[in-house]
Amino acid sequence: MLMNKQITLISGPNCHLCEQAKEMLNPLLEEKHIQLKVLNVGEDQALFEQYGLRIPVVVFADGSEKGWPFTAAQIARLID
């Protein structure tokens, strides 16, 4: 059975690091058939309070997190 895997990127408006993170993650996630869900701290007060000063942050299916800075290789290791 093929599982539909997903990771979440906590992002924000006008965040150039978030754009860098998305560009870096996209090829890796395509290769591994993982869906990227992007949540914007500008649209959710609770998210803003939790992550506003730390974005971008990757949140994995098990709830673990990896904050910036990170590399595609680090994310690949955390996914596997």
C-alpha cells in the first residue's frame, strides 16, 4: 500500500529564507513522492506566536521539527 506522505513548511509573507527553503525542498520531495504543505504564519495568529521568529520550519508527519538553517541532505535523512 502506498502511503501519501506529507511534510509541512511553516512559512511567512515576504520571507526570502522561506522561498529558499521551498526551492531547495521541491526536488527532494518530488523524488521521494512527498507532498509539501505550506502554512503561512501571517494567516494564523497561533502559528505566528509559535513560529513567527523561527520561520522557515519544516514539520514532519511525526510532529518533529527542523528549523532553519537546514540542507536538503539533512531533510532527506530526517524523512528516511
